[in-house]
Amino acid sequence: MGIFYFLWLGQHDKGQDGPFVVGDIMRQYPDALKTSATPPWGPLGTPHFWGEPLFGFYLNSDPWVLRRHAHLLADAGIDTLIFDTTNANSYHQVYLELLKQFHQIRREGGHTPQIAFMTNTDARARAQEIYEDLYQPGLYPELWFRWNGKPLMICNPETASPEVRSFFTLRRAHWPFTHVDTPYAWHWEAAYPQPYGFTDDPKVPEQINVSVAQNLRASDGKVTSMSGGDARGRSFHNGSLDKSPGAVDHGYNFQEQWSRAMQLDPPFVMVTGWNEWIAGRFSRPGEGVAFIDQFNEEFSRDIEMMKGGHADDYYYQLVANVRRFKGMPALRKASGIKTISMDGEFAQWRDVGPEYRDYTGETIPRDYDGVAKLHYTNRTGRNDLDLMKVARDKDNIYFYVRTRAPITPPAGSNWMTLLIDADHNSTTGWHGYDFVLNRHVLS
């Protein structure tokens, strides 16, 4: 299970004006699509965000963000990131920082996806550069995703050097200009019902793509711009775009694409995508302004959580479908009734289960530049949770928390707060939670 992952945020506009957010511009200037002027738009060619990521307008090299991406995607069941290096830039320093953070998480006992690359523009030079910078010197080999016994790279073997052809399992990238099954070529976007990539037997799928939305015309599946009004947005399904209020929250297009993957059940699924977020602002004849790959909440294809809007809906939809596709072990049953002595030894918790484990190292501060001229600071991390358990008897519920270091003194707001959903009803309480323990620290 792979996911298209982007390395370019802030790499082309750091220190410039912005960020420019299409949704904000359209709310302030409802007729903005009729003009290519600046303002309301940013300068021609400048990256514009379709919305704001939950973690802010971050740089892809921000360690605080990279660690959270690792945890989110590993927990979702993603086996490998597929880096977008299709536009004549490998973003060498960015992917090295990501690999550094993923390596550290694994050293701490955590899990991360592995990585692979997809090339297109000047593919021979790009593949050679990546090979010489990362693979040839043997950097982070535990993070190389392998296919058929070799590291995977999506690169046309006809353009690759002999050493690249020898070292990697290569697959061509198939662009969605034609809706056909392809030998030894993998798809990164396609209209439903999606075609697939195969090897020797055209009846046996090897790979299929599942995308959130597509910059493909609703009428005939041909390539179009996301801003043109005729693309297949997040709410597209059953041949048309659902324009009812709140349709974008349901992931209709994404789910329809998953149904095709479930039907074919190939060895590899590539999901498009995680964190593209931006598109350059261009002009086209007959259009005041054009955004090809991303535009607004409806006409965009990122799964990473956004501020406002559909929030984390698409992340949980990803998790649910990966679990359906790959399967998962049965949930562990809770251990029996047990009374815990509050003055007793921690050993009395040994046979209480299940354990709820958290990633450690998550209290590191954030102090890093964002895109344009932004800077993000977050020093709220205090107690680094490691393991949690719950026991009960007929009168009491007992909670156990183990932290990586001694628990800090009770001070400030939100110190060791416990939220409880007592009725299993997400519509009651605060975001579904009915009780909050330790809301106010008593000295």
C-alpha cells in the first residue's frame, strides 16, 4: 500500500509574500475567476493553496510535522510513501530530513512507512541523481521499499542508465491521457472504473490507483484543470458531481475508487494523495485564471487533515479502506474484573489488558519556518505518554498511564487531562466526550 507524497511545500516561495489561499480569495472576491490580476491573486506562477493544512502552512522539512506524518501514515497501514519527483527537482535536502526523522522514530521503537520515488521530467537525470545521492552510498537502507526483491522506482527503464536498471525494480509512470491497462506501467490517477498496471499477463493486475479526486473531465475522462468546473471533484460519483450541501464531507469519489480496488484486489494500491496542497496560478485562453492540479476544497485530492472544512474525514476514510483491503487482526478483548489498590505496586497492572501504546518523542518543541514569511512555535509538549491501561471492578474504573520520563509537576492548563466518551455516542458531549477529568488542576 503506497501513497503519493509531496516534498515541495515552501521550496519555491519561502520568504516571498503569501500564503495565497484560493478559498480565502474566492470568499473575498466571488468573481475572482474572471480575472488574472494581482490582486486578488498572487503573482503568475506563484503556488496557491487550496486550503490550510491542520499543521499550518508548513515546510516539508519541518521535523515536528514529519514525525506526525510518519505516525499518521504508519497507523493507517501505509507501507511506502511514493515521492513526487516528476518536475525536475528531487528535493534532496527535504527527503534526507524526512529519512532522518523516520530513522530516529524506528530507533525509538516506532513504526514508519518506507519510501520510493516517481520520476518523469528529465527522468534519466533525476533517477541517476537519486541513485547516486541515496541508494549508491547506502543511506537508510531499512527505509527502501522493495518490489520483487529490489528497491522500487517509478521510472521509464528505456531512459534509465544501466546501473539504475540493474539496481531497481522499475515501472513506468502512466499519465491518465489514455484509459487503458498498461504493461509494466503504474497509474497515479485514473477515472473510475480505473484501469490497472500488469506485468506479463494482462488479465492479472499488479497495481491500481485510488485517488480522492481527478483533474479529468466528467464527460469523457480527458485531462482538464481543477478550476475549470468540469473536473471530477471529491463529490463526484455515479457519473456526476453531487452538489448537495455537505457532499464534500462524504468522500463519494474516493469510496467509488476504493470499490474498484476491492474488486480487482491487486498486490499494490497507490493512493493519490497525501499533501500536495498547492498548484501554480496560470492563465489560459478563455479563462481568467487556471489551476491545473488543485483548486479548492471540492476540487482537490489531499487526504491530510485540513483546518475547518472536512477536517480529518478523508484520513479516517483512508484508514477504514486500507483495513478492509489488507485485513487486520481481531481486537484484543479486555481482561477480567480487577480491583486496583491505589497504594499498591505497579506490578498489579501486569495482567490488565489491552495496552494502549503511544509514540514517544512527541513532546519535542516546534520552532520552524513556514511557507512565505511564516514561523511556527509550539512548546506545549510536557508529558510524553508511552502506555495506557484501564481496569474496572463493580464500583470503580482505574486508569494507568506510563510516561517516558517522570510526570511533570501539575501546573498550567490541560495538564494530564483525561476525556471519556461514556455513551459511545459521538453526537453527545464535547466532540463526543461526556466527561473530562483533571480539567482544573488542584494544588
